[in-house]
Amino acid sequence: MKPSASLIGEQEDHKVAAVFDTESDARGTAKAICEETSLTDEQVTVLSPDDRHQGKQLEPEDRGIWKTLVRSHIGLAIVGAVAGFVLFLILSTVGVGFIARNAVVAVSVMTAFGAVFGMLAAGAVTLRPDHTPYLAKAQSALSEGKYVLAVHASSLEQLQEVKSLLNARNIKIMPTI
């Protein structure tokens, strides 16, 4: 799917966090990821407890999140409206009495409710509930004085590469979906 046709506006929407007690362990693992996988240095970040703007380093794509908000709301509202209209057609064809007697009102209401339900689903897409455990674990570790390795993969293949490497080293991870 072309990125412009996707509901998600982020370029690197797959993330993994790993927690380390020392900065040298975190940096060594970051170096190994860059050398042994297809990820670049820009996609791998080591955060220390003293870093400013930790949130920006964990979720660096502000514009991508806004694009996700707009794309998902428009796209899913349209899908919901079409689904509501299709439901109207089905109920009308079956011969449901209320629908047959009040076709204009029924089509308007069903299409509008479909659009609203689509936008509610878009809200869930925009909130990215899969990112909450990733952010919570990373921020908790940083507040405890530990170091966090944050990896921003641009594809599922890159995500799998990182997960395989970290799992082979018995490093606990918190990935997003």
C-alpha cells in the first residue's frame, strides 16, 4: 500500500524499547543493531535519565501523528458512511417497514451514524493504544535512572530483525504493533 493511501501518517510507526542498567550496554546493543540489521543510526536512539525531551525521542514524529489523525478520521468516516448506506440498502431490500416508509430519514440517519462510528474508530487509530505500554515502560525506566534503547523501525521486516537480535541476546523488549 502506498504511504499516501495508508491511515497511518508516521514514517517509522513500529517501535521497540529495551531497558539497560548501564549506558555502555545500551550503546553496545545500539551499535550491534546498526551493524547487524538494516536499520540506520537515525532509527536507533539511546536515552539517558538526564536527557531533555525524552518524549520527543520516544515519539519523534509530531507531523506524522497529525497526518494519522486527519487521514484516519477522513478515511474511516467515509468507510463508515458507506457501510451505513449499504446497511440501509440491505434493510430496504429486505422490506423492513420503518425503512420502506421513511426512506429519506432512514438513509440520512444510517449514513450519518455510520460516519460517526467510523470517526470513533479513527479516534482509536489516532490514539495508538499499542504505543502506551512502550511509552510507559520507557518513561518508568528513565525515572528509575536506567537507560533506554529506542528503535524506530520503518517496516515490519525491520521490526522483526530488531526483535530477533534482542531476543537472541535475552534482552527484554516492549514493542508496538
